[in-house]
Amino acid sequence: MNRFSTPLLLAGLLLLGACSNTPPAVKKEDLSADEIKQRRLEVNEMAKEALERLYAQNPEAKAEIAAAAGYGVFDISSVNVVLLVGATGQGVITDNKSGQKTYMRAIRAGTGPGVGYQRLYQVFIFKNAAALAQFRLGDKAGGDVSASATVGTANKQYSFNPYITVYQVSEKGFAVQANWGGTGYVIDPNLN
């Protein structure tokens, strides 16, 4: 084996372990009320920062979100190793009508050629209440099947659901990739 084979093999094995067909259950932790409040605050601050960056890059997104049934914001770490794609993160979905927030975790598994690592914000805009309800699946879990292409830090993700618009705002990293796959979103029992 050459000096590049071992790290690539290890990264591939780690990625395979992270890629599962169903989203894993999030363990219920024994958190105090103050810890829950602090974690929610951190997720809400992340969402606020992500939206500010999105609006700076795509000013039309602000009107789209205001007119939507709801929106979700996730902080995602994504790895692409040769033909495998994996991503994890956390976020919050907001129902524009009721103001209700649902805190969630995400895991993505997919395939496609490429290499790179990115940390990015993923913003979902649910154009109608049915798309929002379908995504939350009765406040248990959700999912989306999508495709994306990345060169450098510019990234656009396309949902196969016409009632969901997805924006991605790169926070850091670099990738050259074209991939497709499914992302599972599970309700975080610690924050809801």
C-alpha cells in the first residue's frame, strides 16, 4: 500500500459506518431544563446566522421564506470520498403559521463521484403545509431525496419534491463532487 491508500481506506470505512439506510434514533439524554434551553439557544443562533448568510447571497430567499408554510435550517458536515457521500448535522424547523419550532438531527447517505469536506448550512423552504407535514412525518422523522453538485464552495441542492426548495450556504471546506442520495431527519427527543 502506498502512503495515500491507508488514509483513503480508513476514511471510506468510517464513511460506510456513517451511511445507513434509516436515520438512527437519537438517544434521550438526562438534561436539565437549563441545558435544554442552552442547546435550543445554540441551534436557534445557528439558524439565525445561516439565514443572514443566505439572505446576503440570495436576497430573494427572504421573500420565499416569508411566503412559505415553514422552513428548516440545518448545520451539516459533509464528506465525499471517491464514490461515497455522508453527512450529519442538527437543525430546527419553523412552522410560519404557528411559530412552532421542531428540533431535529440529520444524516445523509449517497453516492456520486468526488472528493472533499464541507461544513454548510442547509435551508429548506416548504412551499405548502403538506410539504412541511410530510417532512416532519407526524413529528417523528422526515426525509428528502435530492441531488447536488459542488465545485469549490459553491453548492446548489435540488430536491425531487417540487414543493421544497433547498439552499446550501457553505461555511467552510472545499469539494469537487456531483452526488445524489437521501437524507433522513429525526426529531431530537432532547430538545422537543
